[in-house]
Amino acid sequence: MSKNKFIAYENVFDESTLKGLFKLRAQGYYDEIKSPIKIGKESNVFSVTYKKEMRIVKVYRTAANFKKMYRYMHPDPRFARVRGTKLTVIYAWARKEYRNLLKAKKVGLNCPVPYAVHKNLVCMEFIGGSEPAKLLYQHKPKKPRVFYNQLIKEVKLLLKAKLVHADLSEFNILNFKEKPVLIDFSHAIDIRYPNYKSLLLRDMENLVRYFNKLGLKLDLDEEMARVLAVN
Ligand SMILES: Nc1ncnc2c1ncn2[C@@H]1O[C@H](COP(=O)(O)OP(=O)(O)OP(=O)(O)O)[C@@H](O)[C@H]1O
Ligand SMILES: [Mg+2]
């Protein structure tokens, strides 16, 4: 980070986040912070340079609503034992996103490759060209039916990895060159989670609602049966 940029970001990040960012940089995961992509309630997402490429660093805000995070995390057997301070929960939340991305990538999902997790920071693949890819809601697919079918394939692949995204909508799907890329995996849950089908149903409701708005005539029950079918 150049000196000026460091000064600019000093007010944005708390001290422990700054230390974490330095550590990730020292370990060679990125070279420079480039620009903010989204400053949100729960996280801030930055593009960073890495050699001649770009990467993403997602910074979970340490002031995030950790009670909600805890509610999502606790019934997931992988994180059932996470207790304690707010920071412990936020760090576990970042690890959860990282591990979910690893698992999803392993079955060949169209999602960012995760590179590192450290405290409240997740470093991952940058999706886009010279600019970050647009979200589905900002960039409607040219062929909604084709795009939707690809999405269904992704949801089925995720189930194969024993995961449900649990926050799937046009706001967490990038439209990159007319192909869906799923992002924001911190909510994603293991299908050993009790009642995972209700979360899958919510994801499918969002997709069906959005694509019906674009002119498809999808029936929620049929689409649920389609994703749950073995093939
Ligand atoms: N790997 C990526 N490549 C390009 N853009 C990304 C990437 N990851 C995130 N973004 C951009 O940053 C925005 C915020 O990312 P994301 O959805 O992961 O965080 P969030 O909505 O703040 O998550 P949470 O609600 O869990 O805090 C996205 O909507 C997208 O525009
Ligand atoms: Mg999001």
C-alpha cells in the first residue's frame, strides 16, 4: 500500500484489520489495495492487485450483526462449538465463507477460488475483466432461460457438495459474460443442518420470482423437484 493509500484506509479499518491486511500482503496473497467495490453493512469488498492480476479481499466488519451470524452458524455441525466473543464469531464467519468456497470449488462450481482466510479477511479470485462483473440484478441475462438452466445446474452441484447457498438471489449472483457466478458464501450451510430444505426453498423462491419477472413461467414446486432430483 502506498503511503497515501495507507492514510486513506487508516480510518476505514480498525487496527487489528490493518494488521491482518499487512499479514496477508506479507504472505504474498496480494500486492496493493486498489479500490473499494462495495462498502456494506456486514462487509467491505476491495479489489487488490496481485502480480499482473486482480484479486478480491473481503473484510468482514468487526461491528457486524454477529447475533444473526451466530443464529446461522450454530445449527451447522461444523461450527456448532463456536462460542464466545463477538470477534471469535466474526472470524468463524469468515472461515465459513472460505471453507464453503473451497468445498464448492472442489465439485467445480462457478464461484470465486478462495486463496486465504485470516481473522476477518477472505482473499479470493476477482470475477470480471477490467471492471468487476455486474450483479445479475444490474445486468439482466440476454437469454433468461439459458441463464436460469445454468443456475439450476449450479444449485444441484452445490447440493452434491452437501451445501445450500441460503442467501441466493439476483444480489449474490454475478453475470459474467452471460454465465452465472455465485458469490457470498458466508450463509451457506451444510445439508446436515436441520431443515436445510426450507433454506433451499427460499433460494429457489428467489430465483423463480426473479426469472418469472423476466418472462419465464416457472412453477416453484416443479423447480424444487428438479433441483432435488438425483440427475
Ligand atoms: N469475487 C468477486 N469478484 C468480483 N466482485 C465481487 C466478488 N465478491 C464480491 N464482489 C462484489 O462485492 C459485493 C459484495 O460482496 P458479497 O455479496 O460477498 O458481500 P456482502 O453482500 O456484503 O456479504 P454479507 O452480506 O455476507 O456481508 C458483491 O455484490 C459484488 O458486487
Ligand atoms: Mg452479498
